[in-house]
Amino acid sequence: AYLSADFANPTGETVDRAGRERVLTLAEELDIAVIEDAAYQSLRYDGEPVPPILALEIAKKGDINNTRTIYCGSFSKTLAPGLRVGWVCASEKVIRKLVLLKQAADLHSSTINQMAICTVAERGFDEQVAKIHQVYKQRRNAMLAALEKYMPEGVSWTKPEGGMFVWVTLPKGMDGAALLAKSIETAKVAFVPGRAFFADGSGENTLRVSFSCANDQMIDEGIRRLGDLIRGEVAALAA
């Protein structure tokens, strides 16, 4: 079982504690591993933190070496995107296997990158996370406010407590991929059509927007343009 339990890409939604415990129960019944992708877990801006799945399992079983959850973390969303350094926390026997798999796959991750991340993390990880919390929270708030201001009736969206993404649901009959083509040509606004995230090819009337790399003014203008475009498409569908 693979899941990003906190502020998932693309929806920005979080699995609550009860949901995480149900995942562990199901994993026990099926005798499978749980891959917990925690890339966005540090990016919580509101609400109460939910314990990682691995932490819940350790609490139940008393020792990490008795667990089946493989917790995957990353510095790329908090310290330095370009260095692409992450880590895995799991039982000792799983880590030994993963080391062999890693060596066979690509020999070794860049030592310089690992040393740089280690030094930066030791000197100021908490301070950096606190800084980006302020910036990202403001940008998320700006995007939610812009969506509320500019989106026509019939459009809905998630209100994530953290992460980098907002998931937008368009009226039935609209196609996110076709909308993107028009948006690039006319509104000059880019987003990710939602169908790309569905294994069965559904979700055509959804899209993902990101607030992490744009300032408040860009967010407001971008959502205004996108809202105008969607309003026109809604009117065309109703005609």
C-alpha cells in the first residue's frame, strides 16, 4: 500500500488518524508493506498534526523492527529542491535490503549533496521550515481567496491545511486537458489536468493548481484569468 498521508499531491488532502489506523489494520490482514510518502508532512500551516503511520505502528508494536511501514522523507520540499536528498525510516531488516537495492540501482547518491544537506539541516532546519511556513501559508491563503473571488458557480476546490496544492473540481462536462490548451493559448496560465492522476482515465473535470512558486499578485491575476476562462466555458456548455 502506497500513500502520501499528509497534504497529498494532487489533492492537498490529509488522511486522519482513524484512516491511518484502518490502513494498518488492512495491511495486517493482507500481510503487505505500507509505503508512507511523507514529502509534505513538515508543511502544515493549520490544524493539529496527525501522527505518522509509522509512529502509530511503533506505538502498537513497541519496536520499529516489528513494523511493516516504510517511512520515506525528503529535504526537497523544505531545504533545497535541486539537491533531491531524502531518507527512509523502517525496520533494520528492510533497511538492509533497501541498501542493496539502492547500490544495484544507481551505485550511490551524490556524497557532496548529502554532506551539504546534512550541514544545512544541522544548522537551521527548524528555522527554514518556520520561514517557508509563513510564506507558503500566505500564498495558500491568497489562492483560496482568489478562488472564492473569481471562480464561477459550480466550481469547487479543496482547502488544504498544508502542502503546496489545491484540487479544483469543474462542472460536469468540462475537460481539464482541453481547458489547459485554451488557457496556455489565451490566459497564459498553466495547471495540471486532473485526469493524469487517475489510473482509470477518469477525473477529466478536475485540475491541480500550485501556490508554492508564485507571489500573491501572480496568484490573484492567474486565478482571475483562469476564472474568466472557466466562466466562458461554463456559458458555452449551457448554450
